[in-house]
Amino acid sequence: MYRFLLTPRWWGINLFVVLAIPFCVFMGSWQLGRFEDRAQAHKEAEEKPVVSTEPAAPVGALLPVDKLTSGRVAEATGTYAEQFLVPARKLGDREGHYVLTLLRQSDGSPALPVVRGWLPGTADPDEAPAPPEGEVSLSGVLQAPEHSGSPGVYKSGGLPADQVGIISAASLVNLVPYGVENAWVTLTDGQPGNAGLTPVPPAATPGSGLDLKAFQNLGYTGEWFVFAGFVVFMWFRLLRRDAEVARDEALGIAPEGPPQPVAAEPPAGAGTAEDASEDAGAEGRQPAPAP
């Protein structure tokens, strides 16, 4: 009864099932592993201090900034150049702004954005203290560049030329005639250039939490396992259907065809076509009337 499994059609079906199920299981396991990695990174980020306890290192040795180098104490030497304000930045419950100054590094590397501190109130360049002149050596906590989805960034456009809404090379490279590092540091207390400013506490490492992408991985895990179950379900359904057809053929039961149209029965008292023909012939054989 199951000889139909040896037909070319079923060879193709079985080959598809043999390949599809392991593929779906593999993809589901891979997506589950991605979710577990993000969950582990989130757990490590909660246990890890925002400021790394590793020794300070030159900023060039810590770039490009990533999850391992974000929060490390970076050292740099150079002279302060252009200064910008970053509006709409809270410190605790108070509204204020950052004072951001570019440091032209002595080794010729791109300029390093340095958040020297925070000031309360509306951003006003006249109230921001000027950076120290001459060459300075500083150390600050290395931070990853911000993007439009970062919490606390200024989302409105139309800022003055001396203000930026996002601390990143993309927002600064068009404002100065030299290269800018795609990272920034926030000065700790007691560093040269932050007198009169409140130090900005470093932020947690970006991308280490259970964000939407982590739950997308979990959703994709369920989808791939559902696909594998659907392949098995369809295989059994096709097998059952063909087995029933083969059993009926073995018993000599013809498969049901489409319903045939039923001829309409003539009304009561009406003759058939043959009767009408005979009546017509009889009328033709009647003798003619006498003259």
C-alpha cells in the first residue's frame, strides 16, 4: 500500500523534508543562541561598573570604542580648540546642557570631543567657561558616539551654529575643518578645564541591554520551530491522503469523480420524443376526407 513512497514525486517530497527540518532547527537554535548572548551581555553590564577598573590607557589604543573599551579611562594630550554646547541634557532632575570642547591631539590624531562638564539652565555660550590655553594632558571616561535613538539626545532641529544635539563625529565633522574621533570622553573631577563645571557621569555601555533586537531573536526562534513542525504536519497529511487513495485502488473502489448533471424529467401527462414522432406519423397516414 505504501509503494507510492518510491515514486519520483515522493522522492522529492522526502528530500525536501529531510533538508528542511534540520535547517529550521539549526536556524531556531542559532536565533536562541543570539538571544542568550544578549541576555548574558545584559547581565554582565548590570554587574559591571560604568567606569572600568582597568588602568588608564592612551585614547588611541582604545579606539574604535566598543563594549570592551567603553567605560575605560582614556588619556590624551593636546590643545583645546572649538567649543560647542549640547542643549537639553539633564543631570538628575535639573535641566541644563553639556560644554563640549574639541581637543586637537598632539600626535596628529583626529580631534577628540571632550565633555568638560555640565551647566544648569538654557544653553548660552557667554556663560560657558572658556577652555584653558596651551597644551593640556587629561584623562576621562571613554564613551561611545551617540545616535538619534540614544536616550536624552536633542531631537529638534534648527540648532545654532555653536550647538550640537548629538555627540558624534557625524554631527561635528561638518562644523570644523579637521577630522574628529567617533568617540568622546567625559572629564572626571579635578581635570584641567572643568573648573566651575559639574562633571558629567559616564553612561552605561550602549547595546548591552535587552533591547528590541533581543526579543526579535526570541520571536524568530519560535518561528523557525513552528516552520519545522509545519513541515512534519504537511508530510503526514500528504502521506495519509495518498495512503487512502492507494487503499481504495487496492479494494477496487473508483475515486469519486465530479457530479454528473441529472436530466430533467418531463411533466406528468407529457409524452416522450418517440411518442410525439409516432403521433406525427399517424397523422400523416390518415385518409383524406371524401369529396
